[in-house]
Amino acid sequence: MWYNKMDRLYCSEVEGVIESRGNRIFRELVRLREKRGRDKSGLFFCEGERLVRSIPENIIKYYVFRESVEDGFIEGFDTKGFPVYIFSDRLFREVSDTVSSQGVICVCEKPVADMGDIFTKKPEFIIVCEDIQDPGNMGTVIRTADAGGAGGVILTKGCVDVYSPKVLRSAMGSVFNLPVVTGADAGAVTELLKSKGILTLSAHLRGTLTPYEVNLKLPVAIYVGNEANGLRAETAEKTDMLIRLPIIGGAESLNASVACGILIYEVVRQRGGYEKI
Amino acid sequence: MWYNKMDRLYCSEVEGVIESRGNRIFRELVRLREKRGRDKSGLFFCEGERLVRSIPENIIKYYVFRESVEDGFIEGFDTKGFPVYIFSDRLFREVSDTVSSQGVICVCEKPVADMGDIFTKKPEFIIVCEDIQDPGNMGTVIRTADAGGAGGVILTKGCVDVYSPKVLRSAMGSVFNLPVVTGADAGAVTELLKSKGILTLSAHLRGTLTPYEVNLKLPVAIYVGNEANGLRAETAEKTDMLIRLPIIGGAESLNASVACGILIYEVVRQRGGYEKI
């Protein structure tokens, strides 16, 4: 069955269906499911047609297809000469993170983002995430930062791994669209940003100013903290200003990724980016 | 063990630890885990200390505690004369939705929200959700609408059940803070809103105006659609205007609850609600 379909692929290398759990590719994917495996190898994998299609060619290592890959997807899919491996349905299910996977995985190298990359965009517009733990929030922040035209996102060591399947899924390809610096130290980041004349703003429940009262046309970095605890005191203290979104009704706070989204789009509004649409 | 702790509760009725799956309270909770059971009985349940404490007294039916309820929680918890049932740890685990539950559940009646309730706030500010399927998004939209001071939220028949444990958890008590009308028909809602002179605005990728260019001090209703498909064409067509958030970077779209949050806070900004903080 699969080989008929695979004839329609532009593949350089199809070895036959892999069914053994001892296979080296299967074992690599199992390792890449865990952060430790991703850290050690510098690799990660993406699942699902939409996400896989968004991967830049220069980081692709190889593809893995499920034996019973969905017909619609495979039609004319260009693997661009990268190796292709076929997993039996059972093996694929073992590494796949999603129920609704279209039967395609791409293994790639982590895109290298240097701290310098995020200063390219002028005036600077940077998001700093401290200890964001929920993969959905993490991915959504990156997606919104991308949509709002931020120059980059900096994640502290305490953030969930950006290359985990759930983060990648909710970021919807945005990790490939803007530099994401990981494993940062919040204190060092603040010093660097300040030394470059960037206004550092902490989203904080004890903020005295709203973002509507701050000139966000200036070079800015917006700091958002952990879902339950917010920013660490020592981080917030070092930034130039605490800002707070007004709460009109009975809710005690906003979801972290929603609050971040509102702040990002206040920058967009003040900078008049919308005038171009 | 439990009875020592329970002595410290202000309880009217503690029958002893329920261990049988045949028990009527256990069977009711099992039914309430499913939408069908909630629809049939008009009841639902909340889990976790924070959420349980936010329930208004007039809708509480009874409490269920886990035998090994966490000590910190139980200290001085006032059950206000409502019945209390104690489940064995095994039984509790079977009905509990969260790993981190503090061992407390409250069964309550669905708060009755009438369409009329959402027009109380002037100028009107209403969120209409069509076919929102993700429980996290649904809860987050309600939480943000509450935070932003909306007069109410209207959900169409196609939305996920607002009384499902996951929606309740991400709404964080906001379902008790503002009227949420469920099971609505989008067409009928639009006619009603227009007849009351409320500006109906569809969040739509094909919108021509940004929210920054619309006078949101007017009575407004903002429509948000399904995560994958957006608003139905027949719904968007009937509204007064399609509005769109500008996308500056490479992302194709925004997360539904983030987009809704940005629009809600643009209403807050234009109406100057932040001047009061």
C-alpha cells in the first residue's frame, strides 16, 4: 500500500517500512520526545502537515511518514531530496504526539538564534518570558509576538522547552519566523537591554501605569512572568517600570498569553503598524 | 483520619466515608462529568479550592470532599450548612478531573442567565462566541470578558459546554461574575442586538478596518468564531462590520482567545476605563 503512495513522492531514499522498535531512527525519535534528548542532540521534530511545511529547508534533517499516511497530504509533497523513512502505524503512534497527526514528522536542527538577532528590528520590540510553564501559553506568546512584528523573544532557563511538541503546535510555525533565544538569565538580559537604551517594562499586577500611558514607540522590551506567580521580584525590580492592565470586572487577573497579546498589540497600535493594512 | 479533620468543618451532615460505586452521590457526579448529564439535571460541579470558594451561595447544592483532603484547605472552611459527603480517595479520583485537585468538589445549579441581563451595562459591551471548541479558549474568553468589564457573553449552540471542568478551570470563576447565555442562535442574536442599536462587529481575517479605526465607545457586540474556521459566512455577513487585527510578521493568524482579548482591551482603552486605576 505505502509504496504505491510513496512513488508519488519525490524521495531520494525509501528503505521500506520500519517495524522494529530497535531501529535507530525510531530510537532517535523516542529520545527527541524528551527535553534531555533534544538538548543533547540539538535536534527536535515537528508533526502535522501545516507545521512541517513551514520548516525552513536549511534545518531539515529527514522526514518520517506513517505507513498509512493520509492520501491528500502525500500528493505531490516535495521532500526536497531529504531522506524519508516509513514507520508502521504502530511505531508511528508510539512517537506521535497528536491524535490528528496527518502521518508526517520532520526531524530538524534547532534554529540558532543569537542574542544579537533580536536587535535587528528598529525601534527594538522584544518580549522576555520568565518561567512560563504552560506549553500552550508559551507557543501562543511566540505566535502573537510573531504576528505583532516583534524583533524576537527571549526565554529564561525556567521556561518550558520551546521545542516540545505542544509548544510547537500552539506556536504554529512562528518559531521559524522570528529569533527565539532560550536559556537566558533574566538579570543579565535586563542589563544588556538597558545598556542598549531599551525601555524595560514588567507586566505586573502591582504596576501603577497602564500600557496606554507609556510611549511604546520607544525601543521596548516587555517582560511577562509565570502563570501562577508572575515575574520574580528581583526581575521586576531591575526593570524600568511596572505596567498593569486595568481589571474592570470581577476577574483577579488575565491569562498570561492573553495579557502578553494585549501588550504586544498596544505596541502595534501606538506604532501605527495597522495603517499599512 | 478524615473524621478528625471534618470536626473542624462547619458541617450539617457527614454520613461517613462513601466507598461504593453504587452510591447515589457518586453516580450523580459520574453523570455530571458528561454534558448530557449536566443538560438533563441543570447541575454541574466545580473542583479545587479557589474555584469552589468563588461559587455564589444561591446556586450551591452540596460539597464532596476527598477522605484525605489537604489539611491546609479544610481548616475553617465554612460549608454554610450545605450537605457534605466524603468520598474515599479511590472514588474521588474517579470523578475528579484534575491531578492537582485539593480534594474538594462543589455541586451547583447552573446560574440562570437571561438574554436581558447582558444589556444592563451601558453602553452595552457584549461578546458573541460562535462554535468555539477548545475548552481552554472558551474559558479564557469568559475570563477576559469579565476582566474587561463586558456586560455578558453569548455562546452559540456550537460552542463547547461552558460547564465542562476544563472550561470552568480556565475561566477561573468568571462564569459567576458575568451573565453567560448559552445555546444561542447566531442569526437571532444579531437581529436582537441590531434592534437595540448595538454595533455588531465580526472579528474576521477579511476585515477591512482595524479596531483602532472604529468608535468602540458606542454600544458594541464583538463576534469571534471557531478556532480553525473563524465565523460562519452567514453570521459575519449579517453583522454591521468586519474588523481585523493587523498581522505584521509571518504568522497567519492569532489564537482565538488572544484575538478576542486584544479586541476586548481595545474597548477598555477607548472607553478610558484605565483612567480609574
